[in-house]
Amino acid sequence: MASPELSLTAKLHHSFFDTFKDRGDLHFSPVVPSRLDQPTKVSSNSLLATQLGIDPAALESQTMLDLVSGNFGTANIKPIALVYSGHQFGVWAGQLGDGRAMTLGELPVTGADGKIELWDLQLKGAGPTPYSRFADGRAVLRSSIREYLCSEAMHGLGIASTRALYLLDSKTRIYREDVESGAIVCRVARSHIRFGSFEHFHYRNQPEGVAALADYVIDRHFPEWAAEHNRYLKLFTQTVENTAKMIAQWQAVGFSHGVMNTDNMSILGDTLDYGPFGFLDSYNPNFICNHSDSHGRYSFKNQPSVGLWNLNALATSLMSLLSSDELIAVLKTYEPHYLAHYRALMAAKLGLLEYRDDDEQLLNSLLELLQKNAVDYSLFFRQLCTFSATDQSVRDHFIDRDAFDLWAEQYLQRLVQQPLTDQQRCAQMLRTNPKYVLRNYMAQAAIEKAQQGDYSEVNLLLRVLQNPFDEHPEAEKYAGLPPDWADHISVSCSS
Ligand code: AMP
Ligand code: MG
């Protein structure tokens, strides 16, 4: 049997596909990673490695550390940076591009159906590219830990996301508000094409660039549409549906992305570019997780409508491929898709087998109560799993107990209309309401230890967040209310 090291080398160095580079009609820039001083492994993701067909033992190898630190030697890896533009905070920002990310290549992975899928392997933080503008092309350890853990937390929650295979730290000094260490995340994604990738060519009056990109996405992800005359309509429809589903899932789990600029929206509807994200602690629809978002454009409650705003921006950039009537008709499907997903997800959180019209009142009155009583969102739903006529311990979260009792009475009346025992409902709800979400203070605890050279908390959180519905006795400290100091953590775009 080949050693893990050799099989990794074979997989990464000889079986990389370059479907993007090889097409000739797509735009990219060849780039060379800049070395970090004394790179050290912080964490690697054996679960993802297995899914990618990489022997997890190979993650421990020098080859892997070399790969992620951009030290390829003579290997046949020729990284590229992609160009894109975008609307940032609602304003056209012009050209952006991979300023600190480099795609190493596309890894062929055999899916469950036996078909080969390609996954991009990217280094985030590997030094400047032609799109770095005046920035350094680096990522600090703090933000890299956040991206690494949150990608996997979202995947663990069943939400489409880019993934993270490996995280390294280094002795390279990076200058932000403080001096921090430079890190690299090896990000893995089905696609790194953004809404802004299409906007880039549209606003440059390059419809052939828009078409080439759309054809590329179709060829790679939806080859069965390639010969169809309405393939672009199908692509846009798919993006609208996937985006609606993703945002409904964010809302149901209490996730706030923080920077929903069009350059951070994936054409496949995967959660992309983790910056100042946050999970709700106490339920507050006005929650703004990004300290730099002074007007709350990307507040928690605004996410569904920003999703539509962003899809509108994408629609505009597809005007050379589709008529306005076609684009508008598809955009109109966003809201029903969003609502259908959101309602199904919230019904499941409540242990309801279906969402009925009058459940709207039950749900809205609950959300109002959670907000008024500043009840912790994730904890409430987790404890609701064991709620019954005789166990109402979840009541202790409310200051206004009478108001909760009124709601609980309605809820009990609704539950008895279902053919489910309390135990059956509880079992279902425990698979829907996570015990663990990546609250800011948890990431902060892992960051502070890692900055002292202790990576144990990063690795503990990775294990826990990959299976957030399970019991993890060793992480019980993260299953309760956040500590008081959590309120004072401020997260901004500076990373
Ligand atoms: P973000 O807010 O992380 O989505 O980044 C917005 C844009 O700024 C993207 O084009 C990034 O590539 C670029 N960018 C962010 N940080 C850096 C950095 N340290 N060096 C170079 N480019 C960066
Ligand atoms: Mg970005």
C-alpha cells in the first residue's frame, strides 16, 4: 500500500484538474505564494480529507504543510487568482478580485453517485496578488481561526458552505490594529465564482466574459444543461433557489453573515467568505454582527431582503444572456422559495410535522416573546426539545412567565394534533436544534489560546461543531449561556 505521503502527493500533484485555466476564454492571473516564516500546523480536518478521498494520515505529513504554506518546490502546481468586482454595502466598488486567495487547482473527488466532482483548493492568506490593491495579501491567525471553524460549523449544521481543510500559523508579523501572526487557511469549495464575478464583465461591457463564465459554471456543475437553449435561465433559477434556501437556513439557525456584498455571494449558494459573522445569543432581529456596519444594512433581519437585492445585482449582470422579463420572472420566485424553506425549517425547530397557516401566529408570537425577554435563541430551541405538559423547564428563560404560559398553552394544543409521542418529537427536534453553535466568545477563547501557541481549543471546537447536534461532555462549558464578557467582543472587517 502506498504511504499516506505518497498518496497525497499523487492526489494533489498529479491529479489536479485545471478546467478554469485550460479554457482560454476565462480571466485569471498566475500568482506565486509568498512564504511565511516558520509555518506550523494549527489544525487539520480529517473528516473533510476523507470526503475528498485524501488519506487523513497525509494531513500530518510535511508534504501537506509544504502545500498549504505555498512551498511546492518543483511540483506541477501553478496557482491563480481570480478577478471579480462587486457592490459593497450597496455601492458599486469596481474591481476587487482574489486579493489574498490563490486557487491551487481542482481536486477530482468521486461523489456518492460515482460521478467525479471537482473541488477548488485555495490558500487564503498566501501573500499579494495583482488584486491586492494596497493590502498585504495576508490573513491574521484570529480571522483564519474564525473562518476555519465557521465553515465547518455551517457544514455541520447542514448549510451549504465552503469548507476548510487545514489551518496554519506562522512567525510572520502582520500589522493590523495590533501586530498579529500571519496564517493560512486551505479553503475547499465546489466553486469560488461569485455574483461579483459576473458583474465584473457586465460593467466592463464584456458580454462575452459573462457568457464564458456562465458556460464554465454550467459545464462544471450542471453539465446536463450544457446543450440546452435555456441553460442560462436554468442557471439563474438555480442560483435564486439556492440563495433563498441558504438564507432561510441562516435565519433558522440564527446566523448573521455580516458582509453580504455581492462579491461574497457564491453562484452556487454556498456560504462564502467568513468575516465578522455572528450567531445570535439572545434573540434580537436587529442584531448587527459587523462593527463596521453602522447603519445595519446587513443586520440579521435584513438578510433575506439583501439576498434579493444581491440577486437583482446578479440579474442586471446577466442582461446580455437573458431578457428582462425572464430575469424578473425568476427573481419573483425568490420570496416564495425563501418562505417555503424558512417555514419548513421553523416548523421542524418547533417539532411540527408541517407548517400550517395558523402556525404563523404561533411562531411570530414566540419570536416576539424571545425578543422581549432577551432569551437565548439556540438554548431556547434546544431546551424546547424536551418540553411537554409535564416538563416546562424552558419557562425559566422568560422574565414574563405569564406570557410564556399563554404561549405554551397554544403550543401544547398544537402538539396534540400530531400523531407523535413526546419522545418521538424530542428525537426529531434534537436533530434540528443544535446544541452547539460557534458563538463569538467560543471563537475568541480558541483564538486567545492559539495566540499563546496552544491550539487545543481550535481542535476541540472543530470536533464539536462538526457534530453540533450530538452530546459532547468535554465541551459542556460551551453548551450554556454565553458569559457576560461575550457582549463586549467587537468584530469588524479588519482581518
Ligand atoms: P472581504 O471583505 O474579505 O470579502 O474582502 C474584500 C476584498 O478585499 C477582496 O477583494 C479581498 O481579496 C480583498 N482583501 C481583503 N483583505 C485583504 C488583504 N489583507 N490583502 C489583500 N486583499 C485583501
Ligand atoms: Mg470577500
